[in-house]
Amino acid sequence: MGLDFSMTQVDGKDCGHIVLYALSTCGWCQKVRQLLEKHHVRYEYVYVDQLNDLDNLAISQEIEKWNPDLSFPTLVINNTSCMIGYNEQGILDWLGIK
């Protein structure tokens, strides 16, 4: 299924392929972005609430694989593991940032 949107990419150091599924109105999502940017981590993100209905449905199905509750923020690394919510030290540890 072809999606009509692209992820927004943020340049930084390589800590793996990091994808942030977020809502534009979510304070915790903003805190995750700020944390990644503070540590100059390369990642990509999408604001799910700003997608059209078809893309929103498709991306929601992708998120559900990691997070059946569809809560935000949902952070996926290397398409192998997931962290849900905001936990500063947990995210830093998970990404191997000292």
C-alpha cells in the first residue's frame, strides 16, 4: 500500500534507525523530540494527527504492531524494539547515550 506522506527527517548522530510516531498536540511527544535533538540524535517522525484519513489508517496499523493501545509517543528503533511514552533515562539508556 503506497502512502502519500513522508517522514520528517532530523539529522544527527547515528543511534540506529529511529522512528517517532507522535501527535502534534502531545506535550510528551514534544519532550521526546526535544530530548533526541538535545543529544543530536538522527531520527525521523510523523505527526499522525496531521495525516489524511487513508494515511492515518495505514500508519495506525503500523503503530499497532508495536503499541496495541495506539498511545503516543511511540518510538521504534531498528524496526526491532519499541518504547512507549516519555522516560528520559530509559530512552537515553535504550539508545546507548551517556
